[in-house]
Amino acid sequence: MTEPIVPRPLRAGDRIAVVAPSGRIRADRLEQGSQHLKAWGLEVEVLPSVLAGHERFNYLAADDDARATDFRTAWLDERFAAVFCARGGYGVQRMLDAVDFDELVAVPKWFVGFSDITALHEPLNARGLVTLHGPMAAAVEQLGVEEGRARLHDLLFTPERVTDLLAPRGARTVVGGVADGVLRGGNLALLATSIGTPTYAPPAGIVLLEDVSEQGYRIDRMLTQLLRAGWFDQVTGVVIGDFSDADDQGLAADVIRERLEPLGVPMIEGAAVGHEDLNLAVPLGLPVRLDATAATLTALWPGAPAES
């Protein structure tokens, strides 16, 4: 297994950049969320495109070139120790082809976001960089939950101390067993729509899946698409996070089990990762150990001894 690229821990006084590669941002929510980051001693700089708006499509934060330029600028600017997304929504896929991911990975720094931001995590993780799937700068409700806020802080400032990735809520066993592998994945819809694109990067290891406002048949369709495309062929374990606001939670859970249990790999459900207020940040691109029998997920940081 190739050694993961882990960015340096943050420290008080570091400056972080806030970018908006996806949807339109409410200034009041961004200001409120940023206060939590400033309370950690971080200096927060919001890049110009974040609040610019799009002249034609009100669901985008700004035009594609502006969002891509600010994302690249934030990453390559030595003043910034980390890049936070303001929110998800939709829009990352429109700017992906304007990003040189090899250029970014050569300058490792913490990158934080989830949902639509899965489309950025995937090419970064495929190149070995560890990124954080977690609450974003304008995620007021999520940053307002102490457990979730503390997890994000600890992964940014003292990452190697974070080993139990499912505490405090835990999870439930679907298929027992133990598996090691690099943690990949994120939002199911974004993973499914990456098939056939230049940034399509099937995982080899443990996968995390979450989504929001999806109906049972649509979850079925996306999982079936990934299965038929061979996306799961090298998967060694599955972690199911929250499928928030599904039209029928019982049906959604049943569909996921019916589609994925035949893989025969360790699998858990109910991880507090996704669109609920408690959204535990997890390190994508990092080796982990999934003990589905005990319903635990353990981070295996480079240089740390793995428990037998």
C-alpha cells in the first residue's frame, strides 16, 4: 500500500481559504459558520467568487472559470494552510476539467468539504492525498454540534490522535468481518455520475457512501450503475453513512442491503457521516481498519502501530 500524503497539522495563527466550487452561498450563514473556525485561532479569508453569484444560474456560486480559478489560487497560495469549501449543492463537475490535480497534490494542504465536493475529493484521494469529508464553512447547523465540531478540529490540528472514526454514535453490523484498506467515497450521486469522466477513479479498499433527499428506486439505480461499471470490484469493505430525508428510510436501507450484501465484504450502516446535524469528519485517502463485527472504523495513520 502506497504511503498516504498527510498534510501538516494546523496551528493557531494559520490562515485558511474559503472557496465555493459548488452552490450559491448565503453571506450570513458563511459569517456565522466562520466564527467557529476563527475561535480555533484561524484567520479566515473568503475568496472573491464565493459571494459573486452567477448571472444566469442562481444555483451556482459564480461562473465556472471564477470558481475554478479561486480554487486553484487558494490551493497554490503559500499564505493558506488549508482550503475549506463554503457549501455543497451543485457545480463542481462543471469546473473539474479546469483543475490540474497533480499540481495541487504536489502542494499538500488540508481540504474540507462533502456532498457535491465528493467530485473534488475523488481525484485528490486517487493521487494519494488525505482529505477531510466533513462540515463546511457555511454549515451552521453542523458546526453548531459540539461532537462534530470537535472531530473536525482534532483532525485538522492533531490528526494522529483521532483513531475511532465512528465515535460517539457508533454504527450497526450488516455483514460481519474485518478488512483493511484506504477509505474512499462520499456522496453516492456524485460517485455514480463520475463514471465515464476523466476523474473516474474506482476505489480499492473501504468505501463510504452517503446521500440526501433520494428515493429508494434512485438509490437502487445509482448502486446498480456502480455495480455494473465494476466500481465495487476491488472494494474490501463498506461503510454506510446517513441517507438523510429519503422518502422512505426503511426502503432506502433495504435497497442498500439488497444491492451490496452480495459483495460478501464487511459492511456497516448508520455511521454519523452525511447531511444530518451530527456530521463526523473522516479522513478520505487514509488507510483504515473496518471491523464490521464490532461496528468500528479505525484510522491507521502512517507510522502508527496497527492493533492486531
